Amino acid sequence: MRRKLASIQQISKIEPIQNAERIERATVLGWQTVIRKGEFAVGDKVIFIEVDSLVPRMPQTEFLQKDPSIEFPVRLCTQKLRGCLSQGVALSVQGFDLPNTDIGTDVTDLLGITKHEYTISPDMIGTIADGFPTYLISGTELMRLQTCPNILIEKADTNVYVTEKCDGFSFTSFWNKDVGELWVCSSDVRLVDDGRNPCWKVANELDLATKLRGIDIAIQGELVGPTIRGNKLGLDKLSLRVFNVYDMVQKRRLSLAESLVVVMALDLIFVPIIDAFIKIGSRSLDEWLEAAQGTYPGTKNPREGIVVKSLVYDYCETLYDDTCFKVLNNVHLLKEK
């Protein structure tokens, strides 16, 4: 499901901020954002722009340039204003000529908004073969819980397991039997084995060409260690942490039990499991956000967050996809800024 960086949403709650005369806190979906006092009322439709968006210069976004050194497009980050967490921006729909203002309408492209991507060293990518093969396998990007809070109601009784979200580099690998070779991908491109990028280095060290040849599964995980995203896990060498085992024939991820069997058989490492056999609805949104906090073992580095998945593949109407979502650690996001 494509992430709607900017969409028509509705303000569900407005609350005062202690010791703040000009601002107040609004709730949109599962997000909290700071707005000017009196600007909106509960029930108002707004254009909500999520964090990680790159927002271009428009008359309605000039306020984002707080000083001349800030250049457009402006990246929306998690921040605190008067001690209040603020994630995303709410804009009045009145200032835009919109063909459709139905709740949920995606206006990302209409407003020229794009997603912020981390600058990656050319050595991390190496030579690109082509784009990510979505015609063969699903990508690894997950929705944040705040964007899809209805899942807590729709899938309240669904049993899930919770894993640590490792702060690294997305990795996908499988044997393409049509061409008779191992394919290795990052989050959005397929990579060439040119001796430069660490994804292929680890794939070769793990002998994935031999291990995956002849079986219709893909391995998806996070590459972590030195030179990658500041090595938040404090590792001595590059390591692959598997978070998905994907059935290439049935086009679905395997269950937790099946995945663990495959990972053990291939002598790989599964991402750390924090909790299992709990129901999605057993925690409120705030409780899930609290559960995402913590540090990586043996370090003082805030972990990126957690990932929540149903024990077996389970289609979710809210997500238009499998029941999987991520909950990021706000302490990590504030520090990252």
C-alpha cells in the first residue's frame, strides 16, 4: 500500500498545551500535531502532511521557513513545541483548489510532495541493475501505526508477534529460477555484484546462491553493522537480520513458525523477538508507542522501534495488505532530527 504523505483527513480531537497561549494540540488519525489556537475545530477537514515529507514552497507553507537558512523543500521532522510532541502539519483545505475533498483522498502528487530519503553512500549501492522486482515479490516498507490506527479495532483479536526494528539497510535476496541466478536488492533497486556494495558481500559470505537455489522463497531482512546508519546496534561486523521469509509461489510471507524453521535450516539470524501471542487490541495506540521505546541491547542508542505482524498471513482491510505495521520510537526520532 502506497504511503499517503499528504491526504484529506479530519481533526478528531483538540487539546490545550500547558503554558501555551498561541498553540494547541490536534489529533489527526493517530498523529498529534501542533496547530495555531483557534485555527481549526473538531471535525474540520484538513490536508494532513506526514513526517518525512519534503514540502515545496507554497503560500500556505511559507510558515515552515522559520529562518532564511532553511531552504525549500522543507523536511517535516518529529519535534517538540512547548514540550508537546508534534508530528506532521495540518493545512486548511480552503486555501487549495482541490477536485476532491473526501476523507482519505491522496493529494501527495497534487501538492508536489515527495518523501525524504536518507543520503546513501555510492559504496552502499554500487551498481544498480534495475528497479525493485515488485512483479516477483513485495517490498519491505510498512505503514506506521499512527497512519492506520483503525487496525487496532479491525484486528483487535488478531494474535501477533513483535520484533525489534533494526536500524540498517533493507535487504532482499532470492534465486530467480527464470534466469538461473541469485538476485540481491535494496529497498527500491536490484543490485549488481560488482564487489562494492555490502549487500552482495554479505550474500556471498552467507552463500545464499547455494542456499536459495532450487527453493521458491526469498529472504528479506536488515543489513546492520559498521558503516551502516551509525551502527546503532554496536556490532563488530556486518550482519543480516531476517524479518521476512517470503513464499515466491503463494506470494505471501510465511508464518512465524515456518519462518523460524527456514531461518534455522539456512543458518541465518532472525530479528530479535520481543513479544509473541498477544492480541493487537490488547494495547492502545499510546501503549504501542510506549512499547516501541527502549535501547539496543548493550548500547545506549535508542532503538528505531518495533514491528508488529500477525502470526500467520492475515489480510487487513485497513491496510489493503497483510497485517503488518511498524511503531517507531519517538525518542529515536527526536534524536535523529
